[in-house]
Amino acid sequence: MATEVKVPVLPESVSDATIASWHKKAGDAVKRDENLVDLETDKVVLEVPSPVDGVLKEIKFKEGDTVTSSQLLAIIEEGAVAAAPAEAKKDDKPAAGAEEVQPKAAAAQAEAKAPASTKPAPAASTDGLPPGARFTAVSQGIDPAQVAGTGRRGAVTKEDLVNYARAGGAGTAGGARPEERVPMTRIRKRIAERLMHSKESIAMLTSFNEVNLAKVAAARKQIGEDFQKAHGVKLGFMSFFAKAAANALQRFPIINASVDGDDIIYHGYADISIAVSTDKGLVTPVLRNVERMSFADIEKGIGEYAAKARDGKLALEDLQGGTFTITNGGTFGSLFSTPIVNPPQSAILGMHAIKERPIAENGQVVIAPMMYIALSYDHRIIDGKDAVLFLVDIKNQLENPNRMLFDL
């Protein structure tokens, strides 16, 4: 019985998808719920599982093709068994002369399976090389005969050997310049389009402040172990920032608003997009109603989204509907940046690396864990005063974490 495999019904916001990769080929046996193919959309990668056990009889589209909702992707012969490779019959007699070939082949096969000799391979000749080049060749295990020299009369220099090693032994030594052209993924192209749309369609401005995270660090150190035992997740910095942002968004609703034509839409909830970096690009899954969430709920939500992002399991609904974004370039060492607003949102908070710096505190110079924070915002609806006061509100909460507990 033939079973059809079709493209899943795509949301209205996604018109089509691209065949990213087939995990099976025609004639392969497949099992129910086994992933057959990855479909890449503008936002996520969708897996299409096999609906039945059987054999993949026919594939309708190749990798790189564009498909739409409910299009036929493949046909599976339900209950069929993949053909096994033909085996020689036991009563078949070997052809003439095979008696001589088989022992030799068996000996060669045995020799191939034998463990490699522990004796070092003979060193390549380094005669005629300068001392520095000779040392580089020996230490890097490079055969100078494989390297094109750029020295006088074609002599191989130390620089030639170093360049050859850096290039992985590919191309011409002494200035190899390899290049590779690859098409953008659908997700990367969509990211590029949205970033350019953001820069061209809104009047973006960025304000900065700095935060002393000594008390947050002390709180994590003091209760971190008990927190993990009680909730099964670590207490990170992001939950403090997410909670502080949710509280501040309630006090400065214009930061949480969005523009729709000539109207301003005020959101009475804080659906915060948390930027997560993946191999395919930056994605922003949404934590819903953060103003109602506990620290443990926030950490669990972030952990689940991070795992989904790593495994390519994020669904479209996970990425839609955020009202505000937090991005943390500090995980990669960024000290200072101007994040770009993600329309239709009107603002984004940028976290950065925590660095110990000398600051003045109560008339004394002390060393404190400091972080620069940035708020990029749509200046069409958000005035500088609101943006600055919003940042100061977050700063006050983080420098006095007890304020978050009492909604101050």
C-alpha cells in the first residue's frame, strides 16, 4: 500500500519552504516517526517524519527545491522491505584461476585489517633547508617536497611552511588564498531582510548605562545551590534581567508598545523575546507573560528554548508575538554594542560582558563587576526621557535585587 508524504500546512506568515536535506534516499527502509527530510522556512527548520513503516519508494523534490503547503514530497510503500544485497550461492563454484586470486586477496585484506605499525614513518627529507625552516617542517610534520617555495631560486622558506600548515595543506603555499561561495540559507536571508527593514523603516536611537552586578552575583552565590536543588535549573543572570525588564515595561508601557500604521498599540503583557544564537543564525523565541513568571519559570523557559534551538526543534509559534527583546552579546565577549530593534517591536535591551572595574562607591574606590547595558528604541514613539528612565529603572532593580521581590 502506497502512502503519501506531504509538506505540512505552513502558517499564513510562511508562504513556502526549501528542501534543506533528505535523510533518506529512494529504496531505503524507514520507520514510523523517523525524520525523512528537513524543510527550511524563513524562521525555523521543520522536520517531516515518516507516517508509516516501509520503504521510501519515490522522492518528488530534490534538495534546494521550493515547496508549498500540502505538496507531495515522497511516496512510501507501506510494509515493504528494502532489498538486501545479492549474496553468492553456496554451491556456486569459483571461476577458473579464482583459487589463486582468493588467497592473495584474503592476505591483502588481512594485512589491511592489521593494526598500523607503531614505528614512526620515515621523516621527509629536510636537506638544504635553513635551520628555521627545517625545524618548522619537522615539528609540523610537513614534507617540503609538497610545498611551493617562494625563496631565492624557488627555495622553501619557513614562511612557506607556516602558510602551508595554516591553509591545511590545500592550495599553493606562500600566500594561499582559498575562497568558497555558498548560498545564504533561508533563515539567514530573512534575518538580513528584517535587519535592513529595521534600519530603513524606523528612527532608531540607542541610550546606554552601566550596572553594578555585585549584589546579583552575591545573591546567585548565596542561594544558587539551593535554587538548583529546589527547581532543577541554575540561577543565571538572564532571569534577573528578564524580570527587571518585565517590571520596567509595566511602568513604562510606551517601551512595550508597537507602531501599526498611524496607531500605537499598547500591550498590557510582557512577551519578551530572548535572542539565541544557532548555527543557522540568530533566533528569538518568546517567553510569554514574563511579568507573571517566577525566576524559576524564566530559567526553565530559557533552558527549554536553548535546547530546542540547538536541536533545531523550535516551532513557528515559539518565535511569534514578542513585544520586547533582550539580547546578550556578553556571552561572546562583547563589551559595548548598539542592538537593532526587531519590528514591529519598538525597543531592544542589549546586555554585555561583565568586567571588574574600579568605581567610586560611598567615597571609596572599589572593584565591582560592571556591565554596560544598551537600549535601542524607535524614536518615532519613544522619547529620550522614557528610554533613559527605563534603563535607570532596570539599573536600580539590578543593583538592589530586593526591589524586584517587592515590586518596587
